Amino acid sequence: MSNATLVSTTVNGDPVQFACPTDESLMTALRNRVGLTGVKEGCGTGDCGACSVTLDGSLVCSCLVLGVEAEGRKVTTVEGLSENGELHVLQQKFIDHAALQCGICTPGFLVAAKALLDRNPNPNETEIRYALAGNLCRCTGYDKIVHAVQDAAKDMRKNNNRSKKRS
Amino acid sequence: MRYATPASAKEAAGLLSKEKGAAFLLAGGTDLLVKLKMGMVEPDLVVDIKRIPKINEIQTSAKGFTIGAAVSGAVIGEHKGLNAAWPGVVEAANLIGSDQIQGRATLAGNLCNASPAADSVPAMIVAGAKAVIVGPNKKRTVPVEKVVEGPGKTCLTKGEVIEAIVLPKPEPRTGDAYMRFIPRTEMDIAVVGVAISLKLERGVVKKAKVALGAVAPTAVVVPAAARALVGSKLDDASLEKLAAACSAACNPIDDKRGTVEYRTRVAGVLAKRAAKLAFQRAGGAL
């Protein structure tokens, strides 16, 4: 039995406190203690990327992070992508392109794709495929996912240019 | 399981050395958490070193680079100075796992996990990297090639912690490269890995170092392969000698990723390619 530890952290911009055993993964803590079930468990060993979140801005598998490591850090999950009740462009494009079937891998793909586009707003197909190589999908065959990310990147660049012109 | 976040490497070493139960160090956690999940380890104490000041930083000085033990592959990949000085070390570090793994995985962790197929280890060896090891009572600096003693086994004694990996400033006209063969394009374990660094003088190889990964219980330094390059402009005859020396140094296992014969052959092929890349990076004309 592991000792429960109180963890104070920031999740999707909100201060959050939870108590978890020291050997519990951040993935399990986010799902079972914070209630963010968009974080999915695929393999639990860092191979599939379904549990992807960002931790202080770095893309990580939350199954390979202890819950207690989140103390004082900033965590972003798929639930943090939408703003004011509106889907993020990536989320909308995944729907438009039917880039999902069962949906288990989708939150991880969205978080990883967002991390890619934050770093590289105009990735080519190869760059997208490499950046998403840590996310496994057993339904779609990846083409639709790549198309959705390309399309979202196009819209996001347009929106960025528009807001730059406005300011 | 108790979880500790010491404020210095010495404190970490003290905690690990005093622990009577099973104690593990946590940096990126990409190996430790998998072992935890699989039930391969049952820690009484986990010592997380990421709260130690400077352990998440790369420091540059006139002598070279000090890469803190918790610096992730992603941070290494974005460091302009390291990319310019030791591109082979950076590419080896960045080949490990996905972007998610790169967000956490460290050079020191790749070294301490002591896998025969660790990508960054041959690259660090040929770059002349050293591990700064802090124990409860003393500090020592050990060349990377002396750290790993066998699969999963290092020279670290109870309580010892790697605080940083130190890379020298490269001499002028030095180039390094790391290449590996995997059956897929990404996310796999090396069947063979080859790292080469060389220094040129008037277009001729003056000094060289060659190390192989995944073809023996530990990474192997191959002096005969380095000798094949010294004095040459990488003509076909010296490249053939290099390949033969690398293949002769192989003592691999047979597994689903590659047979003994295959690994032995590929080591030579990859060595020729890595030598050419290192040569070009050193400013040599092929």
C-alpha cells in the first residue's frame, strides 16, 4: 500500500488538488481523481499515446508520469482544447474528415497534433506522420488523421494572419 | 512507496544510499514507470531528481556542454549549440521513441538503463562524453564507455547518481554521426547502431573514434575501425577496411529483429555511411 499524497497542480488552466497514492500514474489520477476521462489508457507503457497530455508545455504520455510529479506543474488534456464551448479547429477537422472511428486514440492524437502545430504551424505530410508516430490508431489507417491535421493547420494559419492584420 | 524530491544530487545520493529497501532514481521515468507498471520493480523509495536546481538545464562553457541528468531529448533537439557541436549525439538522442517519449527521456537515463541497443550511448562515446557521478561521500567523473558493464548493469554503486553528462567542445574540423538500422521508419529498437567521430587535417582524417551499438552486450569501441580511417580521405579501400573491422567486432544475439549474420553485415554497411556523414560534417569533401 502506498501513502496518499496531496498534489496541488494546474489542469487546463484551473487550480486542482487531488490526493493520490505515490505510485499512481498521472493518467490514472487525471481520470479517476480529477474526472478528466478524455485521457485514455491504451497500453499504459508509453507505446500508444492515447494518454498524451502536455506537462509544462512538453508533450508526454501521462501513463509514464507519476501523479505526484504534477505538483506545481501545468497539465493540459484534450478537455483543455475547446474554448468557450467551441471545439478547437483540430477537433472540428477530425469530425469533418471522419478521422476517427472508435475514438479511443482521438484525444491523444488531438493533444499531440496541437503540440506539433504550436511548434510548427506548417508541417508537411512527413513531419506530421513522424510527429504522430507515438500515437497508434487501429481503425482509420492514419490518412484521414493526417488530412485533418493538414486542413486544421491551414485554417489556423489563416486565423492567425487575420488576427495579426486586425492588431 | 515513498516519493522524495531532494534539492541536490548529494541529498539524492544520501537518500538512495541510506535506503534499506528497494530504491530507484526517477528522471524521465520512461523506463522506470514501465517496469513499475509491469511489476518488474516494487520500489520502497523513488527519488525524483527533477527538482534539483540546474538538473533540467544545458550549460555551455569554454570547455563544452554540461547536460543535466533530467534534460529531455526534446530540449536537446532544440539546443542550437549542441546541434552545431555534436549533431551525431543530438540525432541519436532524438531517435529514441516518440515525441511523447522525447518530452521526458534523458541521456543519463538511456545510459543507466544500460540496454545494449541504447541509441545515445555509442554517439556519446565517440564524442568523448563523460558522466559526472555524485555519491553520498564523493564525486567522480567517468567516461561514458566505462559506465555500462553489461545488459542492465552499470558501474554505479549503491547511492551513486549521475548528475550530468559532460560533452567537450569539439576540436576544429571535427564531425560526428550516428546511424541505426531498424525494420520500421520510427519507434523501434536498433538492430545495429554505429557512431563515428573524426577530426580532419588538410582534408585527411587525423583522428577517429568508432563505436557500435546493439551488436554486443554493451556498446563496443572499435580501435581497428578508427585506424582504418586515420590517414585517409575516405577512399573505397579505407571504407572497406572500416566495414570489415566493424563486422569483426560484432558479437550479437539472434532475435526477431535480426540474425547474427545480418547484424554483422549491416554494421559494416552502416559504418561506411556514418563515416561519410561525419567526414562531410567535419568539412571534408567526398
